[in-house]
Amino acid sequence: MDGIISVLGVLTLVLEGISCQGVYAPPTVRIMHSGHACNVEEERYSERVYTIREGEMLELTCLVTGHPRPQIRWTKTAGSVSDRFQDSSVFNETLHIAKIQRHQGGRYYCKAENGLGSPAIKSIRVDVYYLDEPVVTVHQSIGEAKEQFYYERTVFLRCIANSNPPIRYSWFRGRDVLSQGSDKGVEIYEPFFTQGETKILKLKNLRPKDYANYSCIASVRNVCGIADRRVVFRLTNKTAPASIKLLVEDPIVVNPGQTVSLVCITTGGEPTPSLNWTLSSGSLPEKSLMKDGTLTLPAIASEDAGIYSCIASNNVGNPAKKSTTIIVRALKKGRFWITPDPYHNDDNIQIGREVKISCQVEATPPEELQFSWLKNGRPLRSSERMVITQTDSDISPGTTNLDIIDLKFTDFGTYTCVAALRGGAIPEISIDVNISSTTVPPNLTVPRGKSPMAVREGDTVELECLVSGKPKPIILWSRADKEAPMPDGSMQMESYDGVLRIVNVSREMSGSYRCQTSQYNGFNVKPREAVIELIVRYPPAVEPVWQEVRQGLGRPVSMNCRVLRAHPSRVLRYEWRLGSRLLHAGTFDSRDDTDYTVRSLAREGYGEYTCDIINEVGPGRCTFLVTGKAYPPEFYYDTYNPLWQNRPRVYGYKLQWTQMNPSAVDRIMVYRLGIRQTGKQRWWEQEIQVEGNIQKGELITHNLTELIRPEAYVVRLTPITRFGEGDSSTRVVTYSVPINPHLREFHCSFEEDPVCMFTQDKNDDFDWTRHSAATRDTKYTPNTGPSGDHSGSKQGFYMYIETSRPRKEGDTARLLSPTFNVALKSSYSITSPPAYCFSFYFHMFGKHIGTLNAFVKQKGQSTSEAGPVWSLSGNQGDRWRQAKISIHPTASFQVMFEGIRGPGIEGDIAIDDVTLEEGECPDPPSNPIRGAAAHSVSSIWPLSITLFYIVFIGLR
């Protein structure tokens, strides 16, 4: 952290000579990829297709330009129509999925916006590749007409697996490959009902040699390194489909709490079938246990009832399936209703007329339900005047009726309906119904003063309907004025006392509520109903609820508070305050808003202003925070070559920003700069004086020096006015090799290790070596190799091939650059692809010099397919020379250097200062390969390189 002292000691303030608005720019966006891609098809119809293996890491980075710094958002649409749109929004530059799954494939969009112009959007399609284990199934015929295979003369073997991309299948009998036409007894074809490349192996007129091991190999041709998968099936003269038997009854009727065991055994099948149990209504109960085909359900409950199926499969024919139904005994929901004589238009019970008492219970199983009736506690039998019936279980299950013909005084009393299940073990349900002179139909009324009901928002309210009659029925509550749910979310609520209680009532609950008698537990007559009006009163809703107002001293400030809605709508008054001090009060006339203005803001005028608009219920409040705080600085992320100083141990950085709304408050007098090393707690701060007024869009520069390589730093910038500190902005500066992603150029002098992301080829004979003359081994081979780097410095580094023993003639060493991406540019066409100048310095001195080749390898090309774009052999003297080659790539590419050892040890070859720049090479030197200066690698995209660069992470 010692370097920080130097940093703060040499800071200078520069106001760039850029037009005030010129630095502001709408966003642009590019998508870069890292992670474990198998393949990337560049910019096809303005999007890339990124192929990745399932389970690998996906990492997509959205690189943006624009000022102010654009906000970035990642979204995804699914790859299939059935999946529709999934919003997996990520609000940062990098989208990271550690182990991608197949359902996460699809089109990913990066959207950047900063309020200027239209948002910038780019997309990349992610294609997830996978290959599941194949499965072979054996069929006697396409329609599976029969069951026993070894009696038939023809069988079909079908191989299938899930994959992306489509599978190519191949068949083996033992070690012999089976193909169409290779064996008269074999046909390989695709039936009309299969899709993709699913292949059927047909064995006609089975022969002894057809009884063998058959292998199906599923292959996706090693894309993404996905290995082929193999499955083996042994076909014998005993091969047969599964058959099973259930050792249980159907249905099984049990009492709650019992333990039930379902036993399933195989009665045939070769290979030996596997057994599994399923439940028709969903997954098996969590407490269930399965072993060797036996499913045990301990302490069974009503929710465990359903159809249980045993399924046996051995991939021969269709799976065998046997099912049984478990019924758990239960009695619940006992109800009754009284029906007066239907032949008279009268809802009352009268002597000499008929009356019917009905009783209903939900029973499982319904056929075990049995009813009995009691009168005043004594058993009651069916007679001519007391007719007991039970409805057909197919029409109205669980209902019994007692018809009393020609009602007499002696019939008054308590009638009890008793419901039970045959066999007992389940508690009975008893329902008492009183028939007397006081048994009368219900009536509903609303108590005086209970409608309309006016309450404050947030209170608890009870809506009450008085119900008379005997017996008192259940009351049903619902909304009367609109189709809307009740407070509990249901469309109807039940009440046994006629009261609807609503807790924490809200304004949306205002309206009409209907109370209505139910036929259950009462008279089976036309429902009685009443309506109650609920009025919810609430204080005024106002806007703005909160607003920040930034203003400088001596300037005017105006604030406005508006009423949106209130109940009662008649607003009484308003009050403006600063803190607790009353500023102004009044009443409304026809307006629905009020204003307050400070004509000249003084220092004591800063603070929190409130406006309370008040009705009978209470106040609604607007709050205004009036402050002189300056807005935050806007860091500039598109600085041209910000790494302006790069020495072996330290680096410098050009920090640039603009000031957001600089004229909104008083003049900024000072910026306080804070800097600390990431991971450390201590901040180093310095104040930087500002002369004059900062204009909107004015680009301000500070040079940070003596930053320790390769440490990253957090930079914090705070504007200060005579009011005090303003809002701060923070960013992170991370050191890396200085390649600006927006310069469209690449330069590597091999001064750093790692060497600009160059890598050694894994398929060559030996490696290139990074070296400098200052650290040369004293045992170096004389009369070959350079005495310094291309600039003549003995401290400078270069790459070379060491040709001493054990190297032998013809050994090759290959050095690969990182992959350079090619980005869309509408001005290019297929017939006129973009040009780039590929240049480097080489040193080939020694009597045993072999060959130096330079390649441009496009995506998907091998070295032999690419061919060298430059080649030179033999001794070229003890000096550095430059090679320049114009190239025209059409897809992502790498440059590769290949050194080939000559006949002896005096054959060291060196390279230095590799450069790629957009545009044709200016006056390229003569090239050892004829026509290589115009070498084309075909297509339509310009280079956009993002390898190493300064990363700025904006922290707000």
C-alpha cells in the first residue's frame, strides 16, 4: 500500500477540451463468451450460437460502451415453444451458470440502457448438448399383438435415447457390425411413427445365430467431447415379456391407522423384470416402504386412498401392469334439512300436513353406509305414517329421509338420524332435529343502525344479520355488488351466528355484502337474504409521497402536493411544515392540490418539508427533502487507453468522469478522492481543488500513478459544495495487460507472464520459451539466437525455440494466440470481408536454422486445413526483421507460430512484438509466400478483441 502515498502526491486535475455534450453517448453492447464452450458459430443472422455440454460452466459477459454508464440486464427466452418465456433476469455484466442443464438452453439477451437513445440489445443462442444412456426394447410386432417371442419367427429391437444433437445409431451382433443388406435375415429401418434417427433392427425368420448379444451404440459424433454410449441386450429362445400377479384383493377396504401390504410377484419374463409401484393420484405416500415388489403403507389415512399399480418391465414388449384400489373407511359432514308439505304453498309446519326430515352424510365406501332413526332416544321403524327411505347410492349417495304423514301433536319431539358403517370401527355420526310448534322457517333482518356501516381503514368490522326461526340455519356471506372474492379469498363464507368479522379492513372492501340462509341445518325453502352496505373511510392519498429537491443557496424552490383520492372526499384543510415549524395552513376550495414556494433559499431553509392534507379520518402526507447536496460524479468507462503508465512494478491509470447535473446546486469547489487496495480497510484521501464552474458533459481527468502491479484498487469520488459533501461514486480498477477492447487492436511484446494468453499446442514435440538476454543461461548455444529483444534491450523478453539436445531435426513447437472474435459490421459483405494487418518481428540466425511458419486458424479448422500464411527457412542473419501479412478472416480465429528444428543445435528461432490491427497492412514488406499478403480466410465480420483489459466495476 506504500504506492498509494505516491498516487495521492502527483494527482493533477485536467478539464478535457471536449464539447459539453460530446462525451455523452447512447449504449452499445457486445456479448463475449468464456466458460467451457464446444463451439461458437459467429454472428449468423446477427446472433451467435454457443454450443456447450450439459454440466459445464456457462459464462457470458456483456461488454458495453456509453456514458453515463449503461445499466445491464440479462434475460432469457426458452429454446422451445412449450417452455414459453422465462425471465431469469440478471442485473450485472456477467451471466454465470455453474453447471448448465438442458432446460437452460435458449436465447439469451443482453440489454443495456442509459437513458440516451434506444436501448442496445444483443443476443446469443445457447445450445446445450447431451446424450443419455440408450435403452433397447424388444417387440414381437409393431403393434405388439402377441406375447411370447420365442414362438414367433420375427422380432424387432428398438434403440432410443434422448440427445442433442440427433443421435446416429449403429447395431452389432456380438462383434459383427449389422447394416442394411449385410445379412438377409436382418433389416434396419425407420418406421413411419418414429422421429429423428431412431432405428429399428428387424430379425426375420429367427435363426440359431440370431440368438446372441446385440449392442446398440448411440453416437453424437463426439461433439463437445461426448463419448458414444452402448447398451447390450441378450436375445435367447427364452426371451419373453414380463407377467405379474397381485396377491391382494381388489378393492381393499381398510380402517384408518391400519398397516396395508400390497404384494406383487413376477410370474414370467426374460430377462428378469423389475417391479415398481405407482399411485394414480400422484407420488406414493412419503411413509410408504417398498421391498422386492411388496409395498407397505403403515398407519394408512384417508389421503392415502387411491388406485395403486404394480408395473413390471424388462424392456421386452409392453410393461405388465396390475392395479388394486385402496378404500379407507370414513364418515364426515353430517347435515340435515326440513321440507314442509310440498303440496301447499306454505313454508310452515302445520298439523295434518306432511313434513319431511332429510339427513345426509359423506361416507366411504358409500355402500357400507347404514342409517337408523330414533324418536326421543327410542328406535323408530318405518310405518304407514312414518316412512323411512334411503336414496339410491347412484343418485344421491349418503341421504336418508323420514316422511311424517298427517302430522299430529303426538309426533312432536326430537328425531335423531344415526349414520354408521357396517363392521364398526368408525365413530357414528348423530344428527338431532326437533319438530314442535316452535319449529318455524327462518327469517333474516339487519339490526337497526347496522347498514350502512362506516369504519376507518385498518379497523376490525362485524357485519351482522339477525336470523330467527328454529332451527337456525347456516348463513352464507358473499359480495352483492360485484363478482369479487371475500376477505379470505373464497367466493362465499359460512357463519353459524350470522356475523361476518373482517380484520384490518381496506378501502377495496367497500361495497354491498349479502347474507343468505342455507338449506342445510334448517328449512328446505326459498333462501332468505338481506344486504348490508360497508363504507370504508380513509385519509387522503396524495402525491408525491416523497421527493428530493436539490437546489443551491439563494435560488427559489417550489413544491406541490396533490390529492388523488379520499373518503370522505371532502378535504378539510392542509398544513405545510419545515420540521415541526408550521409554515402555512389553509382550506381547499375547488382545487385538489396546494403549493408552497421558497423564493430565496437560505441555509436554514434546507431540511424536510411536509404537507399534511387532512379529512375527517386523518392526514395524507407529502414529504420534500430540500438539500444542497451535489449529485454523484459519473465515471467514464470508455477512456481511450486508460493505462497510460506501465512499468515493471507499477502502473498508472487515467481516471475520467463527468459531473451529473453540475448546475443543480452550488458550484463544486472540491472533489475528495479516496483510494484503497481491494481487501484492505484503510482509505487514503486527498482533496482536489476545482477552479471555475463545471459544465454539463465536461470530461474531467485525474492521473493515478504508482499503483502497485497487479493489485486492484477501489476508487471513491465525492463532490463538495459550500453545503457540504455530495453523493459519492465508487468503482474498482483491476490491473491486467493493457489491451483496450474498443481499440480493435492487439499487441503483445511478451513482457508479462502469462504471455498475453498465448498457449502451447498440446500436439507438438516441444514448447516455445519466454526469454531475455539479461537472464540468459551461461551454457547457451553460441552463434545462434538474439542478443536482446527486437528493441535492442537486454532486459526485454521474447519467445524462442531452443534447438539443443534432446531436440532432433523436424521436431515442431507451436505457439497459439487467444481466440479473436469477429463482430458484425454492416459495411462488410461476403465478397469484401474486413482486412487486418498481422505483423511480428522474427530473428533467424544460425547455420542450422529450420523453418518458421505463421498460420491463421479459423474456428473448426485444423493446422493442415489452415495452411501457413507466411513461411521462411534458413539463416537470415543476426538481426531482427519484421513480417506483415494482410488477412481477411470470416469467423473467430487464432494466429499460430510454428518453429521447426533444423539439422543442428545452432538453429534457435525467436519472435517478438506480435500485433493485429484493423485495416490492410500499409506498405507490407515482401512476403516469403506468394500471394500471402492478400491471404483470405472468408466472411463478413470485423474484429472485436477482448482478451485482457482494465475492468471497471461501477459501484453505486
